[in-house]
Amino acid sequence: MSTGVDLATELASIVGAQHVLTGDAIADDYAHDEALTAPPQRPAVVARPGTTAEVAAILRVAGEHRVPVTARGSGTGLSGAAIAGHDGILVSFERMRAILEIDTDNHIAVVQPGVTLQELDEATAAHGLVYPVFPGESSASLGGNVGTNAGGMRAVKYGVTRHHVLGLEVVLATGEVIRTGGKYVKASTGYDLTQLIIGSEGTLGLVTEVTLKLYPRPRHSATVLVPFRTLAEVTAAVPRVITSGVGPLMLEYIDMLTMQAATASAGLDLGIPDDVEQTALAYLVVVLEASHAEQLDQDTETVAVLMGELGAIDVYVLPPAAGGALIAAREKAFFVAKAMGANDIVDVVVPRAAIAEYLAKVATLAEETGSWVAGCGHAGDGNVHLSVFQADPDARHRVLHGIFAAGIELGGAISGEHGIGTEKKAHYLELEDPVKLALMRRIKAAFDPDGILNPGKVFD
């Protein structure tokens, strides 16, 4: 294996010396993502390519010297997947952030992996269009979203990243470049390599271009906040909202503790009476959108009446500013939990009708291990986000393993949108079907026979 200096020299000939970093020139930001438990680690070299051809050349050098390669977008991930090994190359896509095309006739955007959600949203808004996947962090990159199959609060209406990626340009471990999919919405032509690469956390190839599906941007929205006495009432209300025909953009549950922490952190007063706050153990947040104000008013009334029939303590249609502030506070729940000293944050997904049963199991696990677990989540699609407060590593491992196992037992999965990375790997390898794991390892070997692409992530 080449030394960092040797690598830097070779990589500089590809991307330019100013775009290769080693030693103390590697900023702390390149050493971590947002995972609470993943220790920071500086790579041997950071390379910042500007083109697909440069990415391909980097991978050919890495393959020749058997040097590990890890891709990094904005570093907002929560699984440790964007942290490179100390002997590896970190490929940062910060220079590849062009919106190559917005095709208004086909409702398509073609972007490079470093483009952020905020940048794409601003560009599509100018055309009256929207890319609807929003996992809660506007600085997240599209390449990172593809790598983890990011979801978010809008998934109940629009689905997750894989439902909106029509095609990819990908550099393989050999330095070969392939294109998958295109500007069409269906195909039955061989294996679907696009879907295989989405969610693979940089272990099968490096994505250098993404073709995305866009939608008309609705002009009107409303936020309905509904306090309930129990979480079971919240989860019982979710399928009724979905079958009512209003097509909610978001269906979020927030437990009492998380609501108090989030609104306090944001300095947000929603005008909820004290007696209601003292009675409510959980809240349902319903966000509606429509192209016409009359339709929005009708849908809002439908939801309000339905919630009253289902036993809500009250129903609040928030003013637009307050509604936007509440959603923003909900999006920052991770940072609030982090500031409060959470030791880990996980994102188990279960069938949405099983949320109440699942959270009851979580409460029992927390009590048995002396842990404190608070949460919120995407009630519409069963994605439960839990903040785990347990400083003892052994006890934390027990409660986390129980949390994951309980989700799987109810027909769910360990991660709904954050991915496995390094931080859930031990639990994943123990709980997943060994036949499936063996198949995934063979797929990995076919794409990356020398094992240079993000080694140690997902698998050992």
C-alpha cells in the first residue's frame, strides 16, 4: 500500500494539488458525520474531484494500491457511513454540486451528488416544481440521500428516495463508469441496478450523477396539531386519516417529552392551554397541501372533524408561521436530543399499525435496563425515531439490541432511513437472516472484488 504522501502525489495529478489534503490540512469536519457514537477519524488523504472522469481515475489509483475509498457528501449521516478509515481516501463531492438540468416537460432534474436539498429546492421552485423527499436537513446532499435511501416526514405521501430516482451515473471500484435508468418512469430490461445501488452506503460504487423525478409544487398548506391522551389513540387515528382521502403530506407523532423539549429549544409558544398540555401524552401533527385554497379548507375541516370523533383532546389549526415553526422544531429534534445528552439515536421502522405495541415494548426495555427513551416519528409510515439516554455501554448495547429485535419481531427493520454504517452493524449482523447476508456479500464481491469501497460499513 502507498503511503499518504505517495497517494497525495498521484491524486494531485488527477484533481490538482489544491484539491488534495493530507495531515493537518484535513479539517475536523472531514473526520466525522453526525452519528453520536462513531469516533472521529482522519483519513490518509482527502480528494475533491470535479468531474466523473476524475472520480474514475481516483478509483483506478485506489484499486492499484488496494486503498480503501469512502464517499462523503455533506456529512449529515447518522450511521458512521461517511467516516473513512485512517489509511483510506475520502472522496468529498463538495466540488461536484451542479444542477445539470431541470427538464420542465418531463418533470426531471439531473444533479451532481454534492447538490444539497436546499439548492435543488430553490432551483425547482423557480419552475413551480418540487423534489418532495426531505429528510429534515436542508444541507444534506443528494448523493448522501441516495447512499442511505433517505426518507423523512413527507414519505407518507411521496415515499422515500428510491421512489424518485430514475437513473444514476456510477463509478465502479474498477474505475469503469456505468449509467442506469434514465428519463423514463418504467422499464423491464434486466436487473434494476439503480435500485440496488440506492441505499448501499457507498459500498457498491460512487454515484456521480442522479436523475430525479419532480412534481408540481402545491401553493397552499396547513398544519393541524392534535393532542391525545395516549399514544395508542394517535396510532389508531393514523389509518383513519389516510383512508379519509385528504392525502396528508406529513403524519407525525411526537411524545410529550419531545414536544416540550423541541418547542422550548425553539422558543415556540403554540398557544396550547396548560390543562391540555398537562393531559396530553402524545401529539399527532397533520400537514396538508393543495393546489387550491378551497380544497385545503375542505381537507382541513375533514381532519378536524375526524380527530374529534376519534377522541382528541382538542384540534388546533395553526397559523402558517406557527405551523412552519413547529415543523422546523420537529426537524431539529435530533439536535435537541444531542444537546440534552442523548447517547444514541435510532430509527427503527415497523408496520404503522404496530407503533403503539412497539413503543410499549420499548418502554419495558427502557425500564429493565434503567434507560430513558424518548421519541417522535413518521407515524404515517411507521418510522420511529428514538433518543436513547443510557451512559453505560453494556446497558446501552442491551437496550439497543432489544429495541432492534422488537422492531424485527413486529415485521419491521433496524433502520428506516439512516442506514447501517458502522454503528448498527453488530446488531444487524446478529439479527438479519444469514441467507440474505450471504447473498449481499456475494453482490458486494461482484461489484467490488478487492473490497476497497467503504470497507467496514454494513458488513465486516
